[in-house]
Amino acid sequence: METVHDILDEGILAHVAFADDGMPIVLPMIYARIEDQLYIHGAKATRLFKKLKVGLPVCINVTIVDGLVVGRSAFHHSMNYRSVNIHGTARLVEDEQEKYNALVAITDHLAPGRWEETREMTKKEAAATTVIAVTIETAAAKHRAGMPVDDEEDYDLDHWAGIVPITTAYGQPIDDARLKDGIQVAPSIRTLTSRK
Amino acid sequence: METVHDILDEGILAHVAFADDGMPIVLPMIYARIEDQLYIHGAKATRLFKKLKVGLPVCINVTIVDGLVVGRSAFHHSMNYRSVNIHGTARLVEDEQEKYNALVAITDHLAPGRWEETREMTKKEAAATTVIAVTIETAAAKHRAGMPVDDEEDYDLDHWAGIVPITTAYGQPIDDARLKDGIQVAPSIRTLTSRK
């Protein structure tokens, strides 16, 4: 379970899939994990959250791309990646404390420590937000790492082979055009950028 | 449709969802587009491709993350992104020429021009590979760009706000440990890296 948690904590986007009258739907969403719960959130009024809150079965995938695997043959090209697939049932979070904790976690998942730096959440904002939880019951982590595995006889060929590392890079923060004079980039955001 | 094609051509991973006896499944896959067809491939023997080839309805999402949107309130945090959602029906590609073209396109989608640099595909490799096509009939592109949109009264607060650009960065290629002496990094891979 540690690998599953590590991948979920490092990932940025979750792809959340469910069936709507038998038709598959998949959407990218930000998310956060607290212990064995995965949380997603959205505007109360959206069609998606009206559907999910009735307790639909969902499948959630989080994938981190680590590199391009370049073989001597096209057949042995691949990606290096770490991926988690979760099956579970969507549950509407009704407990106020759990909902609050989930919203903190989702904000801090974007940039650790960010919640504490922001203007306090209003009751109106909380009421306008739906939080859905999925218990991580069955989770499968898959990964690929390392060099291509070519056909033995292909190692004598003159084609280049190897890997190209792929990373998600955070660039320099850009101030909002309406930022008040003298406001420095927040610590959580500086930390994010220096992680690069 | 141009925006849809641009996003599909720039993306790296597609998340492919389908319903298996009513239960949603979503998996990350490499892919390529040729005109209005989206192609994915896999080993003939895998459970996934045995299911898809019978013509299941699928939903495919490709998302490119462009940045973190940092508001003065947690509520107005968001992501900048470009995303395409496609609904269609999986079709087994049986025509040999279409299958060949799709495999070329998938390899060149990883690194443009790579197919020509690799050892020729064997009949055995082609036979072991299943290619699935999905016609891009209904495709919806969504995106968010630019600065946070905070509550009007929050612009007077002393919280930092702005965006943090996020990019997918290709690192320096790493030679396969068994690469023959004197083989230089292939042109397609050099191009990929200099794109960073």
C-alpha cells in the first residue's frame, strides 16, 4: 500500500471514470488522499457531482510519466511510468469536519502549506462545494522503469537505444496583474518551484 | 476541430475508459491521431484488447497541464490545462495498411521521425499487436488559461496570487548500457530533448 500512497501523493491529476447509463465517462480532476480515502471536489451544481453523489462505482487512475523508453525496434518502445488504479464507490462527504479536512488536503496537494496562506474559507464557499470520497479498497500499482528490453539479436544493430527522462517542471511563478505592490511570492509556491 | 487535434497531437497519454459489465475501467495508454481516427495498441493476448475489439463504447481523455492557478482564497485555486474528451466506439483495425500506418503514427507520436530510425517491424510483431481505432465523432475541448479570478473584495488582501507554469520536460537522453560503441543519440530523440 505504501507504493500506492506514494504515487497518489506525487501525482497531480486523477482521471475519474464512471458509467452513466452504461456509457463510460472519464474526466481529469485534482484530488487528495487522506489515509485510505481519495477526495475529489467540484461545484455542487455540476452534473458530474450530482451523479457521483448517489454512490456510483468509480475507477480512478493516477499516472506519473517518468520517461520515454527507446528501443532498437519500434516494437520495444515504451514509457517509464508509475500508475495506480483504484476501484471503489463514490460517497458524498456530509460530515462537516471531514469535508473541511478534504478541502484543506486538496489545496495542500496542489502546493503543500498553501491552505494556511489563503483567505479563510467562507460558509458560502463550503456550501457551494461538493466533496466526494472514494475508499481505497482495491488499488493496483503498476510501473515500468529502466532501459528498453530489445530482442537479443537486435543488440548488435547500429540503432540508438536508451531512455529520455520526462519530468513535470514548475516554472517561475508569475504575479497576478492585480497583485498589491510589495507582496512576495508565498512560501508554499517558492518551495514548489525550487523542487524543479 | 483544430483545437481538438492540436491537443491530441501535443498530449502524451490518453486515458481510455470503458464499462465492463457496468463497472467502469480507465487505463493510461500511448496513442496517435491520423485525421479523425484515434489509435491505441497493445498485445493481442491482453484482456483489455480482447474486450475492446468487440466494439465497446469508449470515452478517451487527453489532458495537458499548463499551470497551477493560485488565488487569494483556496476556493479560487485551479489548474490551467487543455483537455479533450472523446466519445466513440472501439473498432478493431483489420486492414493491414491501416494497422501499419497506425503503428507508425504511435511510434512517431512518442518522437517524431522515430519509426524510420528503427529496425524494420517483423510480421511476427505485427501479428502479436492489436490496434484499436476510435473515430473522433463527438469531441469536446476544454481549457483554462490565465490568472486566478478572485472575489472582487479579495484583491485588496495581502495574499500572493498568480500562476505557476507547469511543463513536461524531456531530460538528457541516457544511453542503453548495451549500446554499441560510437552510436550517437538518434536525430528524433535529439529533437525531442532540444524542445524542452
